[in-house]
Amino acid sequence: MRLTDLLQLIDDLNLNTKFYLKHDDKLLKWGKLTIAEGKCLLLPGQTAMTKQKLIKLVGRMRGRGIPLLMVIDQKEYSIFGLQIRENTGQAILM
């Protein structure tokens, strides 16, 4: 998945939607976003990223066609899907 794809998929979501990363059946709060070497790296953290914060970080950025990768235990993993749980206000990248 690319950053552009994610932004299109979440366009209709509430600004307070919180994002999580799913890896090996574990649900981790997506806490940090880093752009490095033509990649958008998503790292777990203490507080879950919200749609509002994400838009603030990358809304005016150029070159948003970069791949999204989650970084767990210093290893990069591709992201292939998004699960939206409207009743709990969660969006889960996996």
C-alpha cells in the first residue's frame, strides 16, 4: 500500500479515528510516522495516531506515492490492507 492509497481510503472517516498496526495477531498503537529513503515508516507508540494528526503531518507533502511499511522490532513489513471498525473509531493497518 502507498501513502496516497491510505489517504484515499480514510477520506470519509471521522477526524478522531485512531490507527493501529496489526502484526502476528497483535494490535499495536500506531504512534509515529517517519519518511526515510523514499518510504513512509509507521512505528508503534504509546498513543495512537489519529486521522487529524496524520492529515496535519502529510496533508501538504509532495510525492505521496511512497510505500507504507510498518516497523516492528526494527524489521520492515509491507502493509496490504485496512480494516475499519466504525463502532469503535478504529482503523487497523495490516
